[in-house]
Amino acid sequence: MRPHCIALALSIAAACLVPHDASAFCGFYVSGADAKLFNNATQVVLMREGTRTVLSMQNNYQGPPENFAMVIPVPIVLQKENVKTLPREVFDRVDQLAAPRLVEYWEQDPCPPEVEQDDSDYAMPKEAMAGAAPAPMAVAHDHGVKVEAQFKVGEYEIVILSAKDSMGLDTWLREMQYKIPEGAEPVLKPYVAAGMKFFVAKVDVKKVRFDKGMATLSPLRFHYDTESFNLPVRLGLMNSQGAQDLIVHILARGQRYEVANYPNTTIPTNLDVAEAARAQFGGFYASLFDRTLQSRAPGTVITEYAWDAGSCDPCPSPPLEPGELATLGEDVLPPPGPQRPDQMGYGGGFVLSRLHARYTKSTLGEDLVFRAAPPIEGGREVPGPDNHLETGAKRGQINNFQGRYAIRHPWNGAITCDHPQRGIWGGPPPGVEGSSQAKPALNVAFAPRDLPLTSFLAKDVPELAVKAAGSPPAGWNAPRAGGCGACFVAPGSSARNEGIAVTIASIAAALGLVVRRRRRP
């Protein structure tokens, strides 16, 4: 067990009441009722700069509509100025932006004229909610437990505790009439021994709306300074009913992150898939993810995304705006130092890393520890020297890696020129229904996991020893050229595009791009 908790930018893709599969949580729930609570959806987004950590966390829970609380280990005593509530929309934005994506491409007319197309804007998220005035809470003062701070934010009555021993903390919570999960005391013990504090956020259910036993709580954000960079996921296993999917999102200036105490790998990317993936993308991706884990060492954590937060290509949702970065914690980060080349970007230089693990009580031996990692590239519409797209990750100058999967429709019309250009992909041709807007794989933890992976693949995946059930579509050509599919770059760049591959003729030679239309700035 590592000595300190730095709860990281973590997003749990789960919103369904599925009893055999729960999502991870970097703490646990205790209930005022004599019943067990099961966490089934947690989203946490972290920013990290120097020793400053900003943790934003959104939770749902399944249980009785009585007062309950969340217990989260933190490295220091938090004060009211360290804690605030946030809008829920910002968590969906981060999750969708970094999720594995499915794009549908049509081979462009090998002999087309260039055309122009306007672009459109996306809606901005709602503003953050204001915090409520502080209010005292009734707390116990014995069993070696000390109340270090107490205040109220929104529907939360927050107490920061320290404890001399785990048994005393367990007893304190029980005497406060909370039902403690079985096995809490030995799991709490290493955190108490390490000198951790305990953030206890009690909720007044009179201020919470319930729907079929599900409460949706206002997200919480808090920040603190500490040298270590850990995530206390083992506490969340006490509310688990089975395998858990843990998705960690980390936002940091110019820096990608990976785990330091488990093996790392990247998800196979740039795979061409059959049309069946359109309706069952979540099931396809769950099968691909599980197969990747099976082919790696036990405990491997998979990187699914590492990209500048201010751009994307293709885009399941628009990049993060400056106001959203401030909401997630940039407003309390220390100022950046001199910018390196790999820190340049449209999102304030923030890199969004997405790490995905799947584990059970028996397979998770210790909390996650994170370390900085070099930039990687992959999952782009950029053919290599052999005219094929890379299916893995490679070192790069900047972070440009994503899990991307494509349904491709070869050109089946007339070819009327002497020198046709094949293998150029973009949006649907005139008269053909469809969109190349990227579709994110969300709630993968609850997707069907028994679908045959081979039935979705258009080509073999040698690195996973998986053969496609069929052959590539007739007339299929490897992409000859780059091209944005649902591409979006932030204001100040050359253009914005939603859903159709584009041509920027003035920079095609420099970038090696051959695409089929112009964009307006």
C-alpha cells in the first residue's frame, strides 16, 4: 500500500443499475439505514501541476433514500475554501472527448471537384453552481478520532477526520449510526497508519432527487498539495458486487500520465470494422478491451487516449473550452513555468490522458500510483511508409493517441478521369445517408461482453492473434492520405470541421495531407 492518496482524474463509465458489475470509487459509502449501498457510477477529473492536485468527483449510488455519506482518504486537512460544487455537464464532456470512437468513412469520388462547406458551433456547458453557507454537524470526539474541520457545501455536510487507529474510526462511524461495509477496518488500517485524513461528506437527502432508488448528487471539487500521486481505489471495492471498470482521466500541462506500479499498454487502434459495429459499438469495444487484457500481463492498465485537450480528430464532442478547464481546477493551479515544445496546444497546453483498468477484489493488490510518461502518437488517419495506418502507439513529439475504429464504404460509382486518386476517405457523397461524426463508446462497463470479436473486424489483428470472420470489403484500399473525420481544432487554428474529411490545399504538401474539400475559418 502506498503511503499517500492523490486521487486522480478518474472517470467511471457507468450509469446503469446492473447488479453484477459495479464501477470503482476512490472511497466508500456508509449508510444511515441498515442496508448495503452499492456505488455504480463515479466520475472524477483531476488536474495536476507541481504538487497541486485538483480532484473533481461526481457520484451516483444505489440504495435506500436515507441519509448517507461518502468516506474518502485525503492527504491533508481540507478547509471550506478548498471545496466547491460543480455542474454535472463538465464530466460528460471529458468522458465523451476521450472515449474510444467509431467513425464511418466513405471513399471520396476519385475524380471530384473541390467544394466548400460551412461549419457550425457547439453549445457551451452550463455555469458552475454556487456553494451553500457553512453549517455545523454533530460529530463524535472519542475513539481516537478528531474532527479537524467541518463546513457545508451545497447538499453536503463535510467533516474532515483524523484517527489514531482504524478500529477507532470504524467505531466512530458506527456510533454515528452508519452501516459500515464488511471488512472496512483492515482496509482503513494502512491509510490510518500512513497519517491520512478522511473526507466525510454527509448528504441531506431532502435536498436530493431520487429516481427508482438512485440519487444523483452535485459533483464535488477539492484541491490540496502533496508530493505523492496515488489513487486509493481499494476502499471502493467494499461497495463492489463484482468486476469493476476504472477509467482515470488526468489533465496536466504538457504531460501524459501512466501507472507506475502496474504494467501499461495501449489499446489497438485504427481497426476497420464491419457495419455491425454501428449498432453494437459498446459490445465490440468491450470485447476488444477484454481480449487486449487477456493478451497482456495480469493487472495491465490500458491507455485509451492522450491528446491536447484543446483539439481532437475525429471529435465525439468539441474540445474543452477555457471556461471548462477553469471549472475543473485551472483557476487554483500554480502558474505554468516556461513552455516546452511538447506543451504547446490550444487547450492551454493541457494533455488529457485516459487510463482504463478492470479488476476485482482478488486482483487489485494495491492502490494505483501514477508517473509522468513521454508523448505518444497513434490512431490517426496518417498512413505510414507502407501506406497502412498504424494499429499501435509510437513515441512522438506531442501527444496524439486515441482509440479509433472505422466503418469504410469503398467508392462504387463511375470513375471518369484518367488518373483517379483512390483511398481518400471522408463524409457520405451526395444522395447517400450517413454521417462521419465520431460516436463514443460510453458505459463500456455495462456493455455485453460475450460478443465474438472476430465478427466485427474487417481485417485480422495479428498483435491480438485475432482473425477477422470475413475479408475487407470489395474495392477496399488502405487510406492514402490523412484527413479529418469529425475534426475540430480550437479557435485560433485554421478551421473547424464537424463530420466530413477536409482539404487544406495550402498546407497539403507540408503536412502530407490529401483531402477533398476546403474549410472556412
